[in-house]
Amino acid sequence: MASFQTLLHERKYPFMFSFALLLLCVSVLLFTNNRFSVLTADLDKSQSISNIQATGRQNSRPFLRNRDSNRSAAPPTSQGGGGVTDSNDDDISNETPQFDWRICRLAGAVDYIPCLDNWKAIKALPSRRHMEHRERHCPSPSPRCLVPLPQRYRIPVPWPKSRDMIWFDNVPHPKLVEYKKDQNWVTKSDDYLVFPGGGTQFKQGVNNYIDFIEGILPNLEWGKRTRVVLDVGCGVASFGGYLLDKNVLTMSVAPKDEHEAQIQFALERGIPSMLSVIGTQRLTFPSNSFDVIHCARCRVHWDADGGKPLLELNRVLRPGGYFIWSATPVYRDDERDQSVWKAMVTLTKNMCWETVEKNVDTTGIGVVIYQKPTSNSCYEERKESFPPLCDEKNMAVISWYVPLNNCLPLIQYADMEKKWPNPWPERLSSRPFSLSGESSSGITLKAFYEDSDHWATLVSGVYVQGLSVNFSSIRNVMDMNAGYGGFAAALVSEPLWVMNVVPVDGPDTLPIIFDRGLIGTYHDWCESFNTYPRTYDLLHSSYLFGNITQRCDVVDVAVEMDRILRPGGLVIIQESVDMIRKIRPILASLHWEISFHENQFLVGRKGLWRPVNGGSET
């Protein structure tokens, strides 16, 4: 081989330079091509949700509309594990820090709910007599593991078909099918779970049951006078699901118990619902909220502990509202049932509830309907002050980790019947009954109307036109910082429902939301929400994170958002540029597709990516 000096002497240096340059270019090309292949494969995985055909094994939901044809059709580029598109956003860094994401390693991790599955805390409870083990026991610190997907997870069946059938592989729980096989709750048919609209009390189907109730009490006026309903012990939520046809919005609740995955079934079907139990603490709803409360064989001992469970229903029931109870003590004559019935008669009389109807349908199923009083006159005329009247200071506390009361709250205003909300849909934009006068927290009538106008403009202009969000293909929505409910009100004509969440550390606007004919709950976003994984299509947040980061880490909130959002689901976050700088890299590290708009809106779309082997590799 010739020496280097010889090559120089023979003037072969230009050849060597060219050869070295060519070798360098080939090396760079090979490295770049390999890197591009890795990124493309990763991007394909994160985008696979949106590219799946509308038929076949997986059925996609196009949550984002096609952009204007004049805009670039180029797909977002992948960076740091997530697809990122910057729109008018030069100030936001695309650098993605490394997170060592790991899969949750525990029994039942696919359905993990941190605050309800804290088995260490549950095992340490001194008693379970009052359903303490079904209540919230949040781990500290909050877990930062990612919930795995079911092995054969499919894009959920779209609404309204989903009300009647869902993919079995998404909620592969056959126990309820077997347990309730004679009661027509749910059956398995090929790859589907099918919901025939039956139930323990719905012998002729839930629609006949709903019509029977309105037939014996026409004053209910489903969808007009009665708009917001609480269904306690809802099963798979067929009652609430079919009331949607009558413009009734039902909050269906049940505990996470031996009736396997009831609420998970309901949410997969696209029916409003959440996990909850009447145990030792108040329900996370404001007082005087629901027009009607319903219980069909919900297995709650209403007269237990001096009647605390029924007194809690009295608290959240609107004055003049109805409690519909369909259970064996209403229509069976055996000794046990009659003992329960007599106790119920005594308790409801002491609570000043009027029995307005008691009837039996053609199948022999009985229903009793009670009405809450509209004034304090009955309380004042009672011979015995049991249950006692409440201390009103205690009643003003937001219902979040508050012990149950054993008392009756006073009706705040005389002649409450005349204060009943306007018929739906007028009540959506009418002055809320709970909004009266000025408020030290800034909750005013002027702010309410301005908020409604603001969200109507923002949704139609920015979200639909600017962000191209296709709301018609979205079903389960959560507004994480709901305010007056303006975002939900702006979407009321879309085929979706919104869980309006009011953070416990902010102004108490939840009574206003219920007055408008919408539903919601209190929550602390430093803890996990009472829902199963993969239960929402869209999470919406407007200036929420500033308050959160004063009390907990934004990473914990991002992990919770990843837990409850369905693959292919969207997140819309409106925040300051500084806050988006903190949020963007976390979501990007989860391999979400991300885009920005006007330096204040972040849109993220969750993909199918999960760490494998306990590590952070794709």
C-alpha cells in the first residue's frame, strides 16, 4: 500500500479528498435514513388511530376535520417521541426531556384507578361496614406509571350505535354477563357486548319503564321540567342512556364493586356516568342540584345510621324535586321487605317528603315517588325534631371529603316551587337561580353572560374553524376547569355530553352549571378522577394549570390525563406560553401528536404508544 507521502508526491490528494467526502456523505445518508425510518415507524404508531378504516376490526373516530384545501397537507413531524406541529409558535421550544415512563405493574393494571385501588390503604381500614372500602383512598405520592392497553383494544364503537353494543375486547369482563344473564342487562354476541335495554326492574324494557313513570306522574315532563337526573346504583346505565332520547341528562353513579365494570360499560357506551358511593362522605355534587333522583334496586339501606344515605339524597335533590324508588319493599309482602318499607315510611315522613304516587306496572314491578318540600313550614310543624335541622355554616362547604350529615338543611327561600328553573332548553341561557347578587369571588350575573358569549365565539371560531375540531365525531367530553359551563353550553347541539369539573380550590360555580341543565362534579386535579382508564374522547382545559402547579407537579396531572383519555382522543389546553412550555415536552414524551395555535392553544392527540418491558422503549 502506498504511503501517505507517496500519494502526495504523486498528486493523488485531490482523489483522496473526494473519496473521503463521498464516504462521509454516504455515512450521513445511511444514519439519516435509519433515523428517519425509526421516526416514521414511531409516527405511524402514534397516527394509527386516525388512519384506521371506518370498518373492520377497528373503527376510527375522525376527531379532527380535514384542513382547508389551501393549507399544507404535510403530516406533522415526529420529535422527541411525539408528532409536533408548530403553528405561529416561535417562542415554544421543541426540546423534549427524557422521561423514564414505565407500565403500571400491579394486578388489574389495565383498569387501574389510583384512588379506588389503593389496596394497602383499604386493607388498613378498621371497618368496612359503611362502604369505606369503596371510597377514595389516594396514594401518596401519586403514581407516575402508565396504564397498559387491553391486548386487543379497538377504537370504540361510535355513538349512537355504542349505546346498544360495544367491543368486548375493550372491556373484557364476562362476570356481569353471567351474573345478570336472566335479567337482560348485557349479553355477549360474537365480538360485542350487547345491551338490550333490560334490567332487574325493566321487565318490558327500559323505554316502557320510563314511559310508565311519566304516565303515573305527568308533572315530571321528561326533557322540559325534568332535565337533570341522578341515577343511584345505575348498573350499566341503561336508564340514563335511554332518557337521552327525551333530552334528559342523567348522572349515573355506582361504586366499583362486585358488579364488575358497570361504570366502565356505561362510559364505553357513551353514557354520562362516574364511580361513586354513598358511604361515610357526601357525594361530590352541590346541594339542591338534581331535578329527579332515581333508584331501581340499588341495594342502598336508606334508613341506615339514622337515615344518613337518604338525607344525602335530600341534600342534592332540588326543592320540589322527586325521588323515584323502584325496589321490592315497595311491592312485596314478605316480612323482610315490609320491615324495610315501614322504616322508609317513617323516615320519609320525618323528612317531610310527600308520597305523590305509588303504583305497580303490568309486570308486577312497583314504584313509589316522593317529593321534597318547597318550604320550611313542615319542618317547623314537626312534633319531633328528628332528623334535626342542619347548621347552615356546614352546609356551605364544598362537597369534597366532607362527612355525611344526619340533618335536614333549611329551604333557603320561601315559595321555592316558583323558583324552579325554566323549562329546557330555555334554562340553559336563563339567569341561574343560584346566581343572585354580587359575589366576593367574582361570580356575577354579568360575568356569567360574558362567559357564555365568550365560549360561543371561541368554539365556533377558534375550535371549529382554527383548530378544525370535529365535535360531531366526539362523544365523552370532560371540561377540567368548567367555570360557568360555557364550553358545554356552546356544544349543546352536538351529539356529545360534557362532564363539567369544578376544581375544589377555585370559585364554586357548580350550582350554576346544574341550574343551567348541565351536569358536573367537584374534583382536585392533584388526585386521580373517579373513572376507569380510556373513558373520555376529549379533555378540555382553560387556564387550569397555573393553580395546580402551586400544589402539585404538572407531570402527575399529565399522567392522569393519559390514563383517562382514549387512544386517539384529543386534549385542548389553553394556557400562557410559559405554562405550555412546561406541558408540551411532557405530552411529547408520551408520543402524543402536538400542535399549537395563536401561542395559547395546545392540541394533543394520544396514540397507541406504551412502554414495553417496564421501560421507555416503544
